[in-house]
Amino acid sequence: MKPRTLLLVFASIVSACAVGMAMAVKSAFPEADSERVVIAPDIVGVNTGHAMAYLIRAHDEVILIDAGDDPAGRALLTELARQGQSAHAVRHILITHGHSDHVAAIPQFPDATTHVADADHQLLRGDRLPLAALPRLLGHLHPQQTFPAHVEPTLPGALLTFGGRTFEVIATPGHTPGACMYRLGKLLFSGDSLERRGDELGPAPVLTSDDPRMAIRALERLRDMPFVGVADGHTGYTPDGRVRFERWLTAHPTPDARQ
């Protein structure tokens, strides 16, 4: 086979692989409903590129749920400016899990304390990559550049109060070892541990989770949890999240529920 023909064959293979990978990523990481969603007058979600992050105003400070996948933090900074705030107003960042598409903009907020589970510290530092195939690829492509200066561990069941807002930490390991959710009243910030798929809310796809079985078992903890709406890490806000989660539970009983 002539060199030119070999080159064309190689280029075709690379192109096919790129298209296949793009399709896999699109399937695994659902697109956001909109670029900006207002959940309440003081709670806004923004699409940072391929992941959602949420801003909560609490008196004179701002709390972030995750920091998105854009290292420059453009969508977050734009929303802060829209609210008459700067990056220095962000005092706390609650991380749902350590995947690179949810922590990229942390360095843009130098006055913030980052709250993350101990089990995900290595992911946040970039000391190890995820086990799951697609997040591992993203970790190679977009490694964490700077470890946050101020980090506090989140403990399962802990109540975190900032500016009069109290968040309950709910451990949901499986998507990552330290994956967790944060409940603020009737609103659940679920990260990737619970996300919308059609008419249901269920676990992230198998290819995106370190331990898919554990991730499914962890959702049993939500069965008696008092929440209504769900703000997840990719699609945005689901006002009837509880109803859609129960629909998933009925169709897919968790291992603990079958025993």
C-alpha cells in the first residue's frame, strides 16, 4: 500500500475514533436545558460549558455548588457581575465530586474555602485519575492545575451553615469515592450522582462512574430524604425531581431494596 494511501486510511481511522468519542461523551454527559436557570431569586445555575454550577447568595457572600469545567470561570464571573458581585464575594465552594469538569474554576476564587470529601482529595489535587473511562480521558485532557489554598473536608451527615444557609451533606459514593450531594431545604444539589434521563432521575451512566453498583446502592439513602427539586451537574434544575426519582426507583429497585 502506498504511503499516501496509508496516510488517508490512518486519517480516516482517527476521524472515526474522534466522532465516536464525541458521540460517547455527548451520550454520557447530557446537555444543559439552558445557559442560565433561576431556581429562586437568590439561587441561579449557569452552564459552564459541559457542566452546571450553582450560585447561592447568602447575605453579603456567595456560595458555589461546584466550579464547572472552564478554568477561566467565564460563565460564573459573568453571573457574579450580573448580580453586582466579584469573584471575591465567593466565600465557599461545595464540591459534589472531584471530576475535572466540576472543579476547573476553583482558582478564580482566591477568597473561597473549598469543601470536598476526603476520598476525593486525590482527584482534586490531580494525584490520581478517575477509574471510569470517560472521566479518566477528561482528566488527561484537562488536568487540575492548582490545588485550592483553603480546603475543608465534608463529612457525611454534616450540616454546613454559611450566611444563614444550612446545607446537609449526603454521601453518595460510587460515581467517585467521595461523591456527595448537598440538600438546602427542599432543594437537592446532586452533582452527577443523580441526574435527569428522560422522564426519570437516576444514576450517571456506567462509563462515567468508578463503581456503578455502589453508586446505585447509594441512592437508597435518598428514599426517605425530604426534597422536592433537584439541581444536577449537567442538565440543570428539575422542579419535580422527587417524583422523577421515585419513578426511577420503581423501575429500577436498588440492590438494598430487593433484599
